[in-house]
Amino acid sequence: MTKREPDPIRIQLTLGILGFLGVLLTVLATIFGPIIQENLRQRNLPTQTPMVIIESPTPAAVIPTDTVPAGDPTSTPAPATDTPVPTFTGVPPVAIGQDWGAGCISSLWKPFPADITTVDKGNGCWQEPVYKFTANDGSLFLVSQRNENGPVEVYGLFAPLPENGKVSFTIQLKKLDDVDFVMGVFTQPDVTQAGLLMSVPYGNNMKNLRILELDNINDRTTRRGSIELDQGNGFPISFTFSESSVKGTVEPFVYLTDPFPLPSAQKWLFLGYRSREGAYDVDVEILNLKLE
């Protein structure tokens, strides 16, 4: 058997293929070698357990705001933590018509002029005297005296009246030396405003007196009024009023005024006096006050 000689061409082809593969492997090793080495290094690192640090939560400081603007979810409304303020509940005023019987001038009465100083006793009454007025045993007493020259004086007390009704009282006139006792109903606690005004003019004879209807507080020429009347135990007086008018009466129907237009829901009863210039002396008791 004849031994075959190696084929030179096949040998060169095989060497060429092997050379090509060597070059290819060199290129691949250059590209992927670093990646493979990094993966191997990461696998060889020791496994570490992650540490979890838990911190105690610190409450965030909340700054109250008075208002929460619309659309602002981060605004914190101010908590309802108003500081308590002590409140003092005052005693309500004693009702008009019940005060004199309790020896009291109710704090509902308003002195005229308005600048007269009053002191609240804290029991629904004014500290007495209120200028020249005191109350006792169901009566209001007006006692005032001036022994020297002086100007005309007008003083009194105003009481609020209901929207409709009748107020009545009795006047006992003990002394009217150069002074007129005046009474009436007004829209405001002010005798210079519109109102129905009546008076008992001064005189030395306290037994027989006239009761007049005045145009205003300074009226000295009126002829409207009663004839001279025997005072007896006093003159019963009443005022009947509505939203639109008021009328006065010397009871029992001794003298009646015409209805006086007074279109006001709020009205005020006035009891007081007007002095003349110079010295004067007045002493009047008002009793049996009723408000209906």
C-alpha cells in the first residue's frame, strides 16, 4: 500500500483558517474581556446586608394661619384655641313702673340734659339722687332750690315707652316758686325736639292750679289748658300713644288735648321742670306710675 503525501494546498488552507480564527479570538478577547472580568469581580465581592436606619419622627412645627387660601393644600387653619375672656353678666334694668315701688330709679331713665352724671349701682338702678330726683315707697320726688340769681334751667328724666300704650301717674305739687312742672311725650329724650308738652305753671296757691298745653318748652303765651282745678290729693295725668300720635288727659276727662302727630315707634316720657331766671324753689311728688 502506497503512503499518501500531505496535500500542500489543504495544509495551507487549514493554516489560513486557523490564523483567521486566532485573529478573531484576539479581537473578541479585546472587546469582551474587560466586561467578563468585571462580572467575575462583582461575583467575588462579599455579600453585604443593607443597613436600615429608623429615626424617631420629630413633630413638625405647625404655624397656625388665620385663613386657608383657596387651593393651597399646605395651609394649616388656626386651631380654635381662643383665650377665654371673663364675662360679667350685668343685672337688667328694673322695669319702668316697678322701680319706684322698690325705692329705685331704674337705669332705663335718662337724665336731661344728657351730660348729668349717673352712677350705676349694679342692681338695675341709678345711684340716687339723680340730679334732684329720688325714689322711695312708690313715689318719685323732685326737690330743688336756688337761692341766688341764675339762668333758666330745664331738668328732668326721660323713660322709654312701648310702641303703643298708655302711661299714667299722679302729681302732687307742694311748692312751685318761680318754676313750672313740665311733663310730656317726645320722639327723642330731648325736650327741644317734637313732642306733646304739658305744664303746671308756677303759683303761690297750691290748692287751685291750671294745667296747660304748651307749643314748646319756652312757651309762655299759650291759652290752651284747663280751668283752675282743686288739686285735692293730686292731679291724675295720662298719655295715650300709638305709632302716629299721642294725646294727654287730665283725668277723669277734665281736660283732653287734641291728638298730637308724633309718627315714631320709639317715644319717651318726660317728667321735669323749667325754672325762671333768678331764685326758685320746687317740691313735687309723682306717684302711681303705671305703664300699660
